[in-house]
Amino acid sequence: MKHALLSIAAAVTLLAVAAFAQRGRSRGLVEREDGTIAARDAEFHFLRVQYSDLPEYHRGFGFVSRDGQGAGWWLVDWPDADNHFTRGIQRLTRIDTGDPRHMRLTDDRIFDYPWIYATQTGWWGLSRAETDRLREYLLRGGYLVTDDMWGGEAWEVFRSTMERVLPGKDIPDLRESDAVMHVLYDIEDKDRTFIPGSRHLWVNGGSVQIMQPAGTNPAWRAMYDDKQHMVVAVNYDTDVADAWEFADSPFYPEKMTALAYRYGINYIVYAMTH
């Protein structure tokens, strides 16, 4: 994994974006001795959306990553995915990056963050106040990434929720020509591949086999405002955050983590430059 990321970093260095002038770069990303990232205001923070589950899908208390536990679907992969991806953003771009954070949509501070992430959005139960706030956030230039959502039942929950947020807006597949596919990394049709969760890996001796669940059809979709500006990225039937979470694990395929980083960083660069 280290060698793959270093190779990507070398390429990205040549493509440094002027918009990310480093007025805060000298401050660096403060990392404690225990590996956690210290709080520091920066130009970009990975912001995870905290929400309540629909009662019929509620996820009880349990482990959410190797380093975290708690209740609710919004916590899945926290904090490992957030921490690992944050370190990757710092290494692979010139974005001034701070500690990962989380808050509810109704928190007024959400407007300070240009990019927010929500996982398992097939099981969320957003209130009227939350859908109204999410609409305001998106129409004021915010950007939402959704991930780790599987199957028709979850899709219908997500679709109906987003119909309340952005009435009348479709959720089409991303086109290879869309700006978000080329804003930093070139992502092609061949890259619309299944990114596995750790539960989809079969380890046999020294080899790892990806076991894609039957009936899954990975899709990369989007929602746009009235000016055709992309405001929502939708990762469906795929698990980008697990590729971030297990970026340091020898059994997780490095090419999958590298692809997940390319998607995530493109989303961030688009959100901060469009």
C-alpha cells in the first residue's frame, strides 16, 4: 500500500492546484503519539454526518471499526476510515487538512464545511428539519458524498429521502465526461468496478480473493442543482470507506484502496473548486 500511495503522490505533486495555495500548509496535520489526529482548524475537514436510523433498521451498539464502537448506522467505519483518508488527502494533495469531525445536519456549523460524508444512507431517517437543512446546504454550494448502500430496499429509502431534499431531481449515473471524473485524477469507465468491504474478501494462505455478492451492480451516480452543478455523489453497491479504513491492512487489495482514494479526492477537489 505504501508504495502505491507514494507513486500516486509523485504524480499528484506535478498537478498541484493553484486554488489550494498553502497559507496553512506550514501548520501541518497534527498527529498524536497514539495515531489520532489532533483538532486544528484547517481549510478542509472530513465531516461525517450524524443521523438517526429509521426505527425498523436501527443498528445497535457494537464495533464500527477496529478503533471505534457505538450505535447507529452513521458510525460505520468510524474513526479508521476518516483518519486514514484524511492522512491520504494530506499526502496526495496540497490541501490544508485538519482533523476529521462529525455533526448533525441541524448544527449551524455545517455551513463552514464544503464537503460532508454520510454512510449507510439506505437506513437513515431524516426529519423535516434535517431535509430542509440539507437542501439549504446543497443549494448554498455544499457537497454530499454517500457510500456503502446496498440493494433495492436501501436505494428506495435513499431515493425517497433525496426526493424530499431536492424535489424533482433525478439521480443519473455519472458520465465519463463529467468534470468530477477528471478534476484531478482521470477516472474511466473501467474504474466503475466493485470496491469490496472487508467482509467481501476471502483470505486463503497468502492470496486474497474478492467475493462480490450475487446480484450487486456497482454504480456511481450523482445529483445536480438547477445550474447542473454536481452537489451529491452516490456510491452504490460498493464500499469506498472500507478501502479507506483498511488502507493499512496487508490483506486488503492495494489497487482497491488506490481507486477509492482517487474517487474520494476527486470529490473533494470538485467540491472546493466548482
